[in-house]
Amino acid sequence: MKKILIMGLPGSGKTYLAQALKKYLETNGTRADYGEMLPITGFNAQVTWFNADEVRKKYNDWDFSNEGRIRQSLRMAQFAIEAGGNYVICDFVAPLVEMRNNFKADWTIWMDTIDAGRYEDTNKAFIPPTVYDFRVTEQNCEKWAEFIGNHIIENRRRPTFNWQSETVQMLGRWQPWHPGHRALFERAIAKTGQVVIQIRDCQGWQGSNPFAIEQVKANIKRDLDPLFQGQYEIQVVPNITNITYGRDVGYKIEQETFDDATHNISATKIRKEMGLT
């Protein structure tokens, strides 16, 4: 039995995804016989789903202190352990790292679709996860249920960045990261399967570049994680303005060309539209 945690702020779409994922796993997964890990044709996977609000109703426990939240995470973990079947899905906010550690998920899905939920105390308590299997940044439950469900059924984990494999380098300010950069990244990753994105440390340089390093990182990760988690790394580098080389150095420096619409995307224009200089 595999435990699946769907976490995120209230209103991020956890329940909708849980419903869709349960249906997808039941329809497309198969049930193992006598504990053997061999699928049997015609027997659908057994999937149990626990929703945090329904569990709280059952126990009449609406305590949202840290202690109450931790108690709820232990309760959800116990429900999952006792559920049996092939998969058990639990959806709850899990704002604290301790809550996620208590649950011990086999698969963690972070619903990162909203900046703030409807409860200010939860917004303040919420610590964004640094360890997860899937980061969902749009409320499209059918699409993501299929994408995530296929990975879970096939036990197909995300790639792991290999520092000795051929890699494409992207160096820039990314002030801010925009669709033109995403298009360039997709060209780059098609070459070698992994990319290192280097961020020039240049906030405030030349009277512009308003975004701090951590915000630049967050913008990149939020765009790329849903599909490319594990296939890229981010590095902070000095404000590099020149790249020089001598004789044959064993790598290429290439310029990519795009259609006019993509080529004309301007970070300067985007900053002006955001009211930033």
C-alpha cells in the first residue's frame, strides 16, 4: 500500500485533485494478488481517500493550534496505515514540516496554486516544502491526475540531476523569469536532458534589476518544477559580464533563434508593467 499526501493551502484544489486521482488510479491501476507485485488483468486497484475536513468532523476536533495540527497529522497517518488496499490518498494542509514527517508519504503532491488561503493563521503557519514529488501550479485536476497517476502506477520517480552528465548552461539575470526564458530552457533541455541555470547576483545593478536572488529562484522553480523537477539545478554566480576562452575548450557557445513573438518578450517591459524600475 502506497501513501499519497496531497498538501497545500486551503482553496488550492487539494480535494478536487484527490477525487480525480482516486478515480484515475482505480480506473488505470491494477490490484496485486496475495501481496505479489504482479498486476492481474481485470482487477482494478483499491484506493482509499481521507479528507481532512471529514476526519475533523468525525472527531469534532477543530483545533488549529500547532499541537492540534500535529495531532491531526498523526491521526491521518494512522488512518492511512490501517486503510489497506493498493493506494491511500490523504489530503490536508500539512503546513508544518513536522506534520509531513509524521505522515511519511510515499508520494507527496504540493498544490502550489494560490499565494494565500482564506485563513490568515494558516497562511502564517505554512512552510513551503522543499521535498516533494510533484508541484502543481494550476487548478486543472484532470490533467494533473493523469500526469501524476501515470508516475505513481509505474513507480516512475522524477529524474535525479547527474553532475557528470552532459549539461547545458544558461546564464542570466532573469529579472524576471518569463515565457521567453522558458522557451530557451526547453530548447536547452532537449539537447542533453538537464540544464544548470546560473543567476547573476546583480540586484540593484545599473539602477535596475529589482528582484532579489531568492525571488528569482522562486520564480524559476515555480515555472519549471511541475514538469522538469530533477532535470535542472540553480546556481548563484557573481555578476558575470564577460566570458572568455582560449583554445578549443570542449564546449559550444550557441545562440538560439525564436519566432518574433517569443523573441520580442522583454523583461524590461514586464518590469515596467509591474511598476518596477
